Amino acid sequence: MDMSADISNGAIMDYFVSMLLIGVGVALIATGLFTSYFGAGKSQKIGFALLFLGIAIIAYFIVFYPLEEEIFIEALVSGVAALA
């Protein structure tokens, strides 16, 4: 990651948006897994909805927000670290 002070090309927003979206997606996946496994009835259905919403957010990010693979991996690691 380039830690230079040059922000003219929008690099800070690339990192912010990618880490925000991937972080939300990872959190939704984890919450959905937890709720769908331990929930019963309506809670289990909500858990599956959260799980699929998290997967959809990450898939949307991969398809429609073209970034370098390095930025995506850093965002994914950041989301998992924040969850931990």
C-alpha cells in the first residue's frame, strides 16, 4: 500500500469505499451464518437473508467496482480483522 500524501487521484476514497463495502459484506455473512445456524423459524430465515445479502454485496463490489486485486485483498483482510 502506498502511504504517500498525494491524494489527487482519489486513492483514499478507493480504500475507504472498498473497506467499507467489504467490511459490511463480511459482517453480514458472519451474522447470517450465525443466525441461520443457531436460529429457529423466522430468525433462521432472516439469517439466510443476511447471508445472501452479504454475498450479494461482495459480488456487486467485485463486478461493478473495478479495483486492483491488492486493494481488494487488503479490504477483505481489513473486514475479517474488524470482525475478529
